Amino acid sequence: MQMPFKPMRLTAMTGLFWAVLCIVASNLAQAQSTKPYTGPLFDAHLHYNEEAWNGKVGPHNVPDVVARMSRSGVKAFIANSRPNAGTVTLAASNDVKLAGIQVVPFIRLYRNRDDYSGWFADESIYQMVLTEYAKGTASGAYKGIGEFHLYDSANANGTVAKKLMQFAQDKKLAVLAHVDDTAIDMLMAHAPQARLIWAHTGIGGASAERVRSLLKTYPLLMGELSYRPGLTCDSGQLCPEWRSLVLEFPNRFLIGSDTWVNQRWQYYEELMAGYRSWLGGLPTDVANKIAWKNGAGIFGLK
């Protein structure tokens, strides 16, 4: 038997279709009309590891990386390298100085890849940090410690992890930590007044609400946004929950390249262009803070 025609249902479905279509069109128009951010960038997570330069004969020598940063509008960066010779090289480079790029040197805890897994209980790592800190660099004193990794948050209570957090607090050094949200609580318990930069703001994907809670709990906690899952949506702009978060805490976020492998150097300009895209979708004052002012303010840069 033929069913009777139901015009009201068709009308409702048609209305829903057009509503969805209008939302999609609006989002596309917004994405297309957004102009990229054009101001200076502070790269808060840059590695110059041995495979990149290998004693100046690697695929990315100093002139190469300086050219990539200059083309990207990067005016300052946190350098942390395995081993620390990479950072020392950048800090002493005339190419970096002539390009008008400022180096913020950090002491990394890794002499080699084996150090990734046991540094938190290795007294020789602590002694290495003390030695490096005493030496400083050609561009001045070290400004921080890290990046370090804790693949098990329980290791945040390791003897060396605790001592290094307290050392950072005493010397007013920032700490760049690749950890989960549980380890944030544990590390901050060791040194409540330490400046902690959360690498990737939780690469494991802590929810925006959990990040919000931690930012409220720890006034000196900063979120670095490389590799952050769920940060941007298909338009290349910030997803709604992250847009809301950075608008609520515009002084608490940083951007970074995380050049941990050579491929990241090869695509350095594209990485920075991606940041410029979504920064351009934010209010100008907020974009300026995340792109440059937050990092420059912490480390006293011009």
C-alpha cells in the first residue's frame, strides 16, 4: 500500500539540510578570509640534535637552519639539543647573530639516546647539568632545563627528577617537560615556584578541561603547542574548545617546531606557516602574545 505523502517531514529535513549547508559555507568563508599572522615568532621548542649538524657536516648546518628560521620570521628560539654541543654551537654562531635571531639556551639532559629512559635516577645527569650551567654559553647563561621525557609519570618522583626541579626553582630556570598531566602535578609538588613549560601541552591528549584545570592550579605553567592532538580542525583553525582555552588564557601558551628529527627541519617553514594560519584567526593582541610576547616576556627578550 502506498504511504501518504508527508510534506511537513520533508520540509523539516530540507530546513536541516540548508542549516548545515549554511554553517559549512560560513566556516569555509571564515577560513578563506582569515589572513595569516605576520608578526615575529618565538620558537619555544627547537632541537639541534647531532644528526642534524653532526659537527657541521650534517644535512642542516648552521647557515641552513638560520635561513629556515629567517624565512619563517622566527626572531628567537629555545635551543635544547642532544648532546648540548648543538645548543652551544647555535649560541656562538655569528650567522645567528647577523640574522638578528636571539638564542635562549636550555641544558638538555641527554648525552645520547640511552639517557632518555633513565635520567630521572641517574646522578651523573645531575652532575652534568651542574657542569653545563657553570660553563654557560657564548650568548649568556642557560635559561632552562629540558626537554626531558617521562614515559611513566611515576618517575617524576625519581631522585634526580626531584633535584633538578628544585635546582631550576632555585636558579629561576624554566623547565621544558614532555610528560602527561599526572606528572605535571608531581613535578610541581617538588618545586611549586618553578616555571614549567609543558611540551605539547600533553601529547597524550589530555582534555581541554584538564588543561584548563592545571593552568588554574599552577600560575607558572605554560603550554607549548607542537604536536598537540585535537588543536586544529579541518579548516586549519583552532578547534572550538582550544580557541576558547587560548582566549581565556592568552598569556599561557607558546608555539614550537620540535625539530627532533631531520624531517622536521625539512618542513620547518611549513610548520611555522601552519601556526601563522591559526594565529591569524585570533584577535591580534592574543596572537601577538602566543606568537612572541609570552616567550619574550619570560626570558627578557627585546
